[in-house]
Amino acid sequence: MDHSTMDHGSTDHSQMDHSTMDHGSADHNQMDHATMDHGSTDHSQMDHATMDHSTMDHAAMGHGTPKPAAPTEPLEPIPVVTAADRLAAFPPIDHGAMEHAPEIHSLLLVNRLEHWDGQHGTGQAWEASGWVGGNINRLWLRSEGERSDGRTGSADLEVMYGRSVSPWWDVLVGVKQDFRPADSRTWAAFGIQGLAPYKFETSATAYVGEGGQFAATVEVEYELLLTNRLILQPLVEASFSAKDEPAYGNGAGLNKLEAGLRLRYEFSRRFAPYIGISHERLFGDTADYHEAAGERARDTRWVAGVRVWF
């Protein structure tokens, strides 16, 4: 069959009986498909399952035509960077006009400045610490004391050199001066202070006095943030002595244990009033000495005060 002479465009294939045609005997290699009008052919009726696609020349059909490559050059050329552009991006720095942080810093913290009302009287108490120096070496000042019935029952001042041995700990060495009770006396002091794991503020100090007397104080605090401004501060402090000192009211062993709970509100980081409760208890010969002087061995106190730092 010479399909080249057939006008497929005018043929109504829908009226043709293709079942009587012997397409298997047709020599498709001799057909000139270029002259056929396939545009009018209804390909939806073709049985593609019986077609042998392996014999088709797909390259000639245009399927293998590569897509054009993307341009490598910008459509608009990038201008060359000039010296003025570099100067605008990186202006010269006047190091002499820069303000550097001072090498010497200082801090004064009044951790407790309070009035207390206990079972056996009222009074006042304070605890303060401060330092001046750099990040590694500092001069420390610490003081605490207590007044009751219009007289000072205890007061001391420590002057110590502190050196940072880690990001969280300082080693201290210096002197402590007791002004009360009884006659004043001087101690050699050494200890550590810093932030223990789980953010416990810890201080442990040992003191060596005249006549070979040895004493020690350990204090642990923790700050629990209920909100950004409302802070609950538990505190435990214990003191020890190696020898009996009746004149000073101290016995050997554990002398005194104080446990407190204070709730403060920070109107600013520098100023925070607080209220709380504190319990003190004396032990051993220390309790006996104070009871013989008409004092109590234990006392629970309500406290109110302020915490400030400068």
C-alpha cells in the first residue's frame, strides 16, 4: 500500500472497519510517515500495547534535543570594587578614641541588714562583703555582727587577699578582727568561697588565733527564683571551735547552727527588701555557757530587712 498517495487528513477513520484490515502484512518500513497528517489522528483510540517502540527512532522525533544551558554571566555586569567602596565598608578605627573597661573593679554587697523579733527579745543584725581589684586578684572585706537590748553582742571584720583559681572559686588568706564579745582579738584566716554545683553559694573559712585556738565557719546559700523579681533565699551557717573558751562563751566542737529562709522582692537588682524567718541553736558547752549567763540556747526569729549592693 502506498500511503504516500493517501490523503489521511480527508479520510474518516471512524467509518472504517479496521477489523478487516491486515495490518500485519503491511510493510511499515516502506511507509513515508513524513507525508502523513498525524495531527488529525485520534491517538486515544490507538492500542500502544501492540506497538513495537524498540524500532522507533526517538532521536529523529526531537525527544533527545538537549535544553539550552543556563547563562554563566550576569545579565547586568557587576561593577568593579573601588577604593572608595572599600573605605566605606571598612572605615579606619581610632583605637585611641575607644573606651576600654577599667582594669580595677569594685563591689559592696550588704546581703543582710535586718531587724529581728525573737522569742526572747528583739535586735538588729548585718552581714556585708565587698571587694576591689581585677578578675584574678582582689582585696576582700567581710563583716557581720548582731545587736540586742541596745548593745553589740558580736562584731567582726575580715581583710583578705583573694585569688581566683577557677571560673567559680576564690582562695582567700588574710586576718580577722573580733570586736565583740569580750576583748577584741586577731585571727589568721584562710579559706575558699565560690559557686558549688547546682548554684549553691558556699564559703568555708578557718581561723587560727592566739594560744593555738582553731575555729571555722561554713556558710551555704541558695537563690530560688520564683519570678524574675521574687526570690527565695535559704541559708545555713555553722561555726566550730577546737578548744573551750568560757570567757568568750565558746565550747569545743559545734558551737552554733543557724538556718534561715528569706523572701525578697527586687524593685531593682541593687535594692531588694525582704521578710523571713531564722532559727538559731547553740550546742554543747557553748549552750551551757550562754544559759549560765541568762541567755537562751535556741531562738526562732522573724526578720525584716533590705539587701543592697553598690
